[in-house]
Amino acid sequence: MTDATISALVVIHNEAAVLDDCLKRLAWVDELVVVLDKCTDESKAIAERYNARLLEGSWEIEGPRRNNGIAFCRSNWILEVDADEWITPELAAEIRETIQQPKYDVYNLKVANYIGGKLIKHGWGGATGKPGYIGLFRKGMKSWGTQRLHPHLTVTGSESPGNLSNPVIHHIYADFSEMLRRLDRYTTLRAKDLVDNNEVTSLGNAFRKFLSRFYKVYVRRRAYKEGGYGLMMAICAALYPLISNIKARYEEQPQKDAAN
């Protein structure tokens, strides 16, 4: 393939509920790659309807499965998309134009985050959700770390100083209940990372992070402008380090007991 071709990479675990809406908006790419991680729902059948190249496997950690997906792509440019994200026609055209005459090796994409059908403009960042991400890159210029949650990124080559103009549409939460379920799941994964990396801290320090996180999201990131949505975002963001640390302490103790 030539330098101006692009693969869309979608990495999933049981995303049948949202996958069709994602893939139908990627018909313009030269290659569609779907990584199926322990999928037991209809995700594979949906991907096959879009003639996606499939990579099936079982990964315990987010970074390695994404790195395997990147390696599986055949184009020189890769667009990384989550199953709950939509690429609009305007963004697709902008991406095509960008890779035809690229000035950089890595590009940032801004994100328009929706809770249900409501666009939420303020409060995003860190554990709450991404306001943008490194989503468009030459193959070999981006790799993921080994953390279970929010793995670190390594980027080489030149990186664009700003975002592309058109946003990715991200349906991050269907409702408040999903927000709370994801908080539970994410804090469990984060707790395992804290134990593995010997980063479990005192409850006092975790509570100070709770207070500072709430202030950062609600006041500095102006989540207060979003009414009840913003308050819930700030509460969940603040609870994330506190609950993660509490879970880690209870996971860490049996390991210590077994070692004695």
C-alpha cells in the first residue's frame, strides 16, 4: 500500500450494542481492522458484515492487545477508534486531506463527549474522559504501555501541536448508571496496577486526592457549567483515586499474608 492509505483500528471486547454504528462510519478507509478480545457476543458477526480483517485473541492487559492490533494493520497510516466513537464525514475528509500532504507523523483528535444524547463540553480529562487523544499516526510512531488502565503512550516522530478541526463523536456514557458501573470497573483495574507497581498509598493521601480531584474537575475544568452532569463527573473523578486505593489495600493484604 502507498503512503497515503489508512487503516482504521477498532479494539473491542463484547461491543455488539455500539459496534455497528461505529463501523458504518468507517467505510471510507482503505482497511478496517477489528481486534476481538475474548468476544462472546455478536461483535464478530457485525465486523464480518463490514469485511473487516479480524484479529482474535485473549489479552489480560489493554496495551498489548492494542499494540497487536497496530502491528496487524497493513497501511502506513492508522486511525485508532473506540467502538463507542463515530467518525463524521467532515472529519473523514479532513483526515484524508491531512495524510495526502502530511506535515507531521502523529496527529491529535479532539473529542465531543456525549452522556446519553447531551453534549457535555466541560469537565473532561484524566479519569473522567478524554477531551482529545493521539488517534491518527504513521505506523510505528505510537505504542502502548503495560498498565491495565489508561496505559502510557510512547510516541516517536513529529507530533502536531494542535488538534484536527473536526471532532470525534464519543458516546461515553448512556446514563448515570453506566458512569457508576464504569467507575467500579476502572477502580478495580487501577487497584491491580497500584499493587503491581507498589504504589498503594495511605488513606489520608488518597482522601487528599479525592478533594483535589473534585476541585480540579468541578471548578478548574468548569464542570459546574454542566449542572447535575458536571457534579456527577466531579464526584466520580474524585472517587476514582480513593476507591482505587481502598481496593488496592484489600487486594494487597492477602498477598502479604501469603508471603509470610
